[in-house]
Amino acid sequence: MAWILLIIAGLFETVWVVSLKYSEGFTKLWPSVITIVAMAISIYLLAISMKSLPLGTAYAVWTSIGAIGAVIFGVVFFGESRDLLKIVFIAMIIGGIVGLKVISSKESKSAETEQSQSVGTKSETSNNTNGNA
């Protein structure tokens, strides 16, 4: 669930950065309102996802989704260049996100295994302590 919230947070980051462009320096009311609301939603969802995801992973993925969304929106709606190198580098960012997801999943499984082993050891120790008293 944390990954889904993080992806949604990243999409809201794209919304606020695009609406920031349309706000023309916060001089237009509705794009400015959309910017502030989308920022709040994005950061809130990021915070919720960080309850169970590592800080570095969550932040890197969040900013990457926002950056990719901004580039795609810029190319499609603002006529920014479709340079081959730009596409290659966006693909590299996507590869980095996938890599962080894979590593994060492995780290979570390792942490869960270590935690369950330490919990089992603590309960055995506390049982022995209680039995000796």
C-alpha cells in the first residue's frame, strides 16, 4: 500500500509543478490554488508512505515520478524538445525507480526475518526469566 501511495504522491507532484507553471508566479488564482492543494496532498501522501518505506528510497522515487511527469508534460503540452538523450535519461530514471523498488522489497523481507527472529529470542528469554523467578 505504501508504494501505491508513493506513486500517487509523485503524480500529485507532477500536478503541482505543472500548475505552478500555469500560475505564472502565483499571479493567477486557480492555478495557484491547484498548486498549493496538490503540494499539500503530495507531501501528505509522501509522509504516509514513509512510515514503512526507507527515507532515501521514498524521496528518490517521489522526486523521480514528479520529474518524469514534468518532462512528459513539457514535451506534450509545451513543445519542449524530444531529444533522444532526454528520452534515454528518462529511461534511466525509470530504471532507477524499478531498481529501488526491487532493493526495497529485498530489504523489507530481510528486516522482517530479522525482526521475527529477534522477537522469538526475546520471548524465549523472558519465559526463562519468568520461570527462574
